Amino acid sequence: MVLLNWLFQDEILFQDIVENYAGIISRKDDHYIALGWCILGRSLIEYKNTVNNIATDGITKKYNAMLKIFCSPVTNLLSIICCGSNLQEGYELPSRLSVAAADFILSLTVALTRKGCGFFRYQAKIISSDLQLGAEKAGLCMLEDWRTVFKWLLETKKHYDCFQNEADLEMVKTGALLVSSCWKHYGMLLHLEDNKIASQYKELLDQYLSGIQFYADNHAEEPSSNKDGGVDIIKFFLNCLSLLLGRLDDKKFGTAMTDFGSQLSQVLISQLSCADEEVIDGAICIFKAVIFRTNHSLSESNLDDTRQMDAILSSLLHLLDERDVAAKAVVNLVAEYCSKCSDSWCLQEVLKRIDSENVAQRRNAVDVVSDLIHISSGSVNVLSQEMWQDIANHLLGCLRDEDCALQNQASNLIPMIDPALVLPALVGLCYSAHEKVQLSASSTLIALLINHRQKPEVVCLLLDCLSNLCLNPDLAVSSAGNEEGSKVDADRLLKLLPEWAKTVEDWDVMVGPLIDKMISEPSNAVIVRFLSYISECLAEASNLVFQRLILYTRGEKVVDESFSKWQGKTDASNDFVKWEHSLFSHLCPLLIIRLLPLRVFDDLSSPLVYGEHKRKCVVHEKGYFSFEGTECVVELLINRALSKSEFEDVRKLAAELCGRIHPDVLIPIMSSQLEYAAQAKDVVMIKGCLFSVCTSLMVRGINVYKHPDLFRIRRTIQNILSWSSVDGDEIAKAQHGCIDCLALMLCTELQAPKSLRVSNLEDTFHVGNGNDCVDDAAVQGAGKIPFARKILPRVIHSARVMMEPETRVACIQILFSVVYHLKSLVSPYSSDLLTVALKSLREGSHEEKMAGAKLLASLMASDEEIVGSISGGLYEAKSLLRSLSLSDPSIDVRQICQQLLACLTSN
């Protein structure tokens, strides 16, 4: 520096040295030379601060000229700043060269403003480049004020560029002085490397705080025309304060807060009531650094020492009483504090305001909770479960709030909280007696499920809550305010769930846990109803469903025969409980299959449904069958439908589900199984086979009817109907099933094209003992009018001419069912029906007389039109009934005749 000062005293040497020095930066590409150039250049600009006790008259005389020459390489330096960064561990960090170049330019701009020359020519562009560089090195507080300074520069440049005339010269001078004064501080505070700040930061802190306090105290007294100027000065001091705090390391920052923390807090609180948003933002930015006692990584810090915050918390919370800009700023500050502090006192103070009668307080408090939830989302949570439960309870209470804005906000926030904390109460609110609360809770529940749509544990928790509510309706009374004794309709909530189901993206994730839930609680009707509402979705993942069920049934125990004594009984003993659990365990997989749509059985190539059905089907001991080397749903259903050791309810449901099996698989199996059962006179297996075929006829219709093996089933049925039986014994019950199956075959035939019809109606009704009535499905399936016109006359004819008593009984029973179901449609045949009834009473066997009496009763109870048409024959009927009621050897016949005679006599 001594040498340069001596050389600068010569004009020619000065020009040569400085001009060549300025040209080095544009000619040389060596980073080390450029770094040395920037350091030396900054030292020359700041020579008064870098040297002591040596002569500097040469530099002083040539200082202005030197500054002008140093402006020429600014473009090259800006290029170094923009490109001078390194990528380390995923972060872009400035190089030492780019830092030195930025500091050189800042020193140059400070010197230029002090001399009043050419400042705005470079300033905006310089700071724009410096901002990105400084962002990587500065703290959050400092970064925000870099942006503020840059904005101030642009506004100032725009303001003073408009002065063009000499008359405005005085205004220009005033502006230059203002800019010089402000930039002196900004330039000093914006340097990235400057050790001088460490020795004077306390003095600067006191200066900036005093400036804010002074202008804040006098701001309210100023006329409105000068208020903007006062606010701008406060902004300047806030910017300087923020930049200064941003420069301090942790140790100096802590010392500064110890010495100035109280004063700083008071000053900042006073600025939160300012009408200017920029002032509030600046104060909040500094406030966070003060409150959280750190200048780096605010989002990762926790608060163990809350004394600084506790001292001013009451004042901050007081600002939550109004809906204004200050309250908006404090909301985020308090929320961030609550997210970092393990002490619940502040949070409790906020939650108390949710219970306030003041709407502004309630809204501000919910805003704090909203920010708290968003801040806590995805971060390490310092709040305890108890604190979160308290938050959840208050938000759930907001669903009852009369303020719609609060209600909607709570509805949006609740889905973001741990479902375990809100679901039990939320489910209860869905059954609120107040419609508005009920609707709000329902929409919130769906939003929560959608928010957790790929989490099966949340759905399982919902089912638990709903099940508990159904078992304990008193819970609904306490949580939703319902009237005591009111029942809980699970469908009210479950019908909302298809909306959630539409949003589930991967059912493969959901199916397993849901099926496991059903299996673990087989007697839970709520789960069954739930699965029924999402059956179409389950069908999309049916392979997973079937796989789960096959694995489950593989490990099931065989039904203990000792359980048979509990069939149809209710008892509190342990044995009964075991029987009931075993029953539901066996029903469970069948109930799940029953929920699935029919189409899941349409794919004959599915190994999980049909196994290798084209391979040999093996019938094992006791009638069990399997496809060689496979386990499949068809094997499960058929074995359970035909097993003697299985529960009766399980057999019935399994037989019903067998009807869904594709006819190409079911009919051949059932034809052979029915033949096997008929040979062994296994009534249980016969009934299972018949029920399966009946269901298949109803579900699959014409596809079953046209299968060639159906003829084998009809032939076996006719064989079974030829067996002798006693009314009410097991064979008679099997024969009832035969009649039902034949009736459904007849219904299907009537719906089939004529080219497919193969049966002879006389052969169809040429059967032995019959059942009490034709199943309603037969009449409904065939159609009432076609049945009356086509079939009824033939049945009447068969009842008259058939020689076998069993056949006549079957025909009369069918006629009784027809009269009961078709009512006025049988009017044209009423006289013939009466003739058949009286003939059977007069000449028939015991079974015929009972069947004839029922047919007569059905005619007497028919429409007036039918009663009128048979009135002429009722006199003969009365005489015959009187005779039978006195002399018939059967007590059953005598009793029913007495009852019919009483009806005729009373009329």
C-alpha cells in the first residue's frame, strides 16, 4: 500500500498502473490472479479502513479517478459472480472468488455514492447478481432483507430518474444524500466477508433500535402527508437490523439477545400494529430470530428455553383478538412457536380462544391451529399425543360452530390429523341429530378417508368405530347429542364410502387387510355391509380375494360333530360360544364370495376359481371331490354345500353360491353328484345338489337349461320322486326340493326359444309325492299370465287322470300354490279347480284329502269374482265337509274340514 501510494503521486504512472490493473481482470482467466485482484482492489477502495499511521496522500488525490476506472471491469466481475459457484452434496455454494468479486463491487458502490457519481448506473444490476450469491451464505433473516434492499434500490432509481430539469437539481442532491446515507449502512451490512462488524455490532444494534423507537414514537403525531416518510425510515432501520442479525454467528447472536433481547422484543411488538405490511413482515422475520434464539436452520430447532417467549407471549396473544394484518402475522409466529416448544402452555392458551364467544378470537385461534398442522406435517413432531388429541377435540367441536367459515376450515383440517385421534368422535357426529352437523361430519369423514386412501388400517379403524357405535348406541348419544334409545343405522355412513372407493388407486394394497379384517371378525355384520358397498372394487382384485380365502380355508378345522346339538339354540355356555364362533368362521369366506358380482365366475380360465377343471375330477370318500392337483373356489363351494359334517347354514349358503358357477362346470359335477347321492340315499347331499341347480337356473337361466347334462339331473329327480315317503320325513323334504327344481326348469323352458324346448309337460308332472307349494320363483319366473294360460289347464288335467295317488297329490299342491299366487287370473278355471278339490276330498287318500282341503280353502279366500263363480258348488262342498268332519278316520282331515265348514256356515 505504501508503494502504490508513492507511485500514485505521479500522474502518468497512476494512469498506466490503474488502467493496466483494471484490464487484468478482463484479460486473465486465472482464478488465483482474479482473487488477488479483487482483494487488492477492495483494499484500495477501503484504504482508509485498511491502513493506519502511513501516508495515503497519493491515493487520496487520485481516489475519484481510480473509482471511475474501476467501474470498467464491473461487467466481467458480474460474470464471475453469476458463474462462480460449486455443487457440494446437492447444494450450490459460492466460491471464494465470487465472494471476493461481490464484496469488491459493494465497496465500489459505497464509495461511488459517497462521491455522488454514477451510482444508479450499476447499482440495481449489481445487487440483483449479489442476491443469489448471498442467499446461499446468509441466514433466512438476512436473505429476506436482501430482497427488500433490492426492491428499495429499484424504487429509488425509478423515482430520481424522472428529474430532468435544472430546477430539480436540488431534489437530485437531496436524493443523492439520502441514498448515500442509506447505502453506507446497506453496503457495510451486505458484505459477505467483513470482520469489522464483529467489533461494532452492539453499537449498531443500539443505533438501529433507537432509530425505530424514535420514529415509531413520533409517527402517530405526524401529519398524514409525512407518515409515509416515517414508515420508510422505520423500514430502513428494520432492514439494517435484520441484515446485522443475519451476519452474526451463534455466539454473538446469543450475546446480542442477552443484552438487547428485551428492548428488541418491545420494539418489534410495537411494529406489529403498523398498517404497513412490509413493516410487519420485517418485524416478524426478526422476531422469529429473537424468539427462537437462533440465526440458522430455524425449521430444525427446538425450544428448550421458553423464558424469552413467555415474557412477551401475553402481548402476542392479545393481538389475536382482532382480525387484522397484525393478527395474521402473529398467527404464523405463534404456530411456529407451538410446533417447536414441548411446553403446552402456549397451545392451551390458543385452544381456549376456540371456545371463546368472540368470533374473531375463534377464527384467529383456528388459523393458528391450521398453520401448526401444516408446519408439523412431514416434520419431526414435538407435540405429544395428548396435545394432538386436544387439538383434534377442539376442531371436532368446530363442526358444531354456527360460523360456517370456521366449520368449513375445521372440516378441511381434521383430515390432516392422525385418524386415530378423530375417527371415533367423527363417526359419532355423523349420527348427530342436527342435520347441519351430520352433513359437515360426513363430508369431513370422506375427506379424511380420501386423504388416507391407500392406508387400509384407517378403513379398519373406521369399521371398528362404527361397530362399537352399533353395539353401544349410548356412545352416539354422548358424542352426537342423539336421543337416548335411538338406533344406529350403519348404512347411513357406509353408503358414503363408494365415493372414497373411487379414489383408491391400488386395490391390491387394500384387499388383503380388509379380507383379514373380515376373517378375524366373522360375526361382525358391519364389515359385511361395508364390503357389499365396495363389491365392484373387490371384483377388480378378485384374484387376491380368492387367494386369501383359499389360504384361510386351508387352515380351517373340520366341524366338530358335537356342535350339532347347538344348532338353532341359544346358550351362554362356553360350548355354545365355540359353536357360534366356528359357525361364523365357516360362513365368513362364503359371505365374502357372496358379495362379489356374478362376473367373477365367468372366466373359465381362472385357476383360482375353477382350478384345472378340464382335468379329472376325483370323488373321495363321503362324497368329497377335488380337481387333481389344485385348490380352487369351486372345490370349496361344492364341498361345503354337500358336506354332512358342515353346519346347515353353511351348506345352504354354499349351495346358493354354487348357482353362480359357470354351467359348463357346475351341471356336469352336480349331475354326477346327484346320481351318487341318490344311489346312497344321502338326503343331505341330494338337497345340496338340488338347491345348487335351482339357484343356477335362477341365476344363469337359459345357459343351464340348454346344457345336455340337465337331462341326467331331471332323470335322477324323477327317480327320487318315485321313492315312498312319509309326510315330514327326510325323503319327503328331498322330494320337495325335486318339485321346486322341476318347477324352475319349467319356468326356464317357458322363457327359452321353442327350438330349445325338450320337455313333455306330462312327463314333468308324472311324479310321486309332492311338496306343499310351488316356489314363488317358479310362478314369477315363468310369468303369471303365461303360467295360467299354458300350464294350469294341463295340471288340472293331470290331477284328474293320473292314476298314481302321489302324482295327484303333487298336482293338487301345485294348483293350491297357483290359486294363492295368481289370484283373479285363475277365474276362468275356478269351476274345474273346485271339481278337483271336491273329488280329492271325496275319493282321495289322506294326503289327497289334505291337499284338496287346502285348495278349497284357497278358492274360498279368493277374489269375489272367483267365489261367485264357484258359489253353485259350495252347497255340495258344505255337505261333504260336514260328513268328513264327523266320520273321516284322520284327525287332521276332520279338523281342517271343521274349520272350512265353520267358514261356510258363517258366510
